[in-house]
Amino acid sequence: MAAQDIIIRPIITEKSMAGMPMKRYTFKVAKTANKIEISKAVEELFGVKVAKVNTINVRGRLKRQGRTQGYTPAWKKAMVTLKEDSKSIEFFDGMF
């Protein structure tokens, strides 16, 4: 699996932005990716050194519209912590 297929998009929320001073970034990742693949993909795409990766499987939420109801898709979230001597990710620098 290519690095572009593993890292789908960054998560931009207040809570994820609070982790930026500690070099902690949050991404939506492929459901089949494991921590080692996520670590290598972040290092390849952004040219940084990864210290650790935490992952969470996010369940779909129940949504209703009138009589019908269904679930939003389930997805996987990864919180990536960079090493102290690593540079920050340029994409996030303009947001903080």
C-alpha cells in the first residue's frame, strides 16, 4: 500500500490543534493500516521522524432523517507523535 493510500487526510479540530506544541498530529488513515505502516507513511510524506503512533477505530454514528435511519461510515484515526529532534510538519504550521 502506498503512503498516499494510508494517510487519507489530517484531522483539524480544537483538540488536535492543542497537541501541536507537543509535536502530536492527528490523521484519518486507512482502516487496514497498522501502526508500523502509518509511521513509515508519515515519515515518507512529510520527511519527519516518528516517535510513536496511537490508533483508534471510530464507530459510525446513528443518523436519522425523518423515518429512515442509518449509520455514518466507521473510520480509523491515528495520533502521531514526532521525536523531539524532528522538525514540525509544514502543513500544520500555518494553522496554529
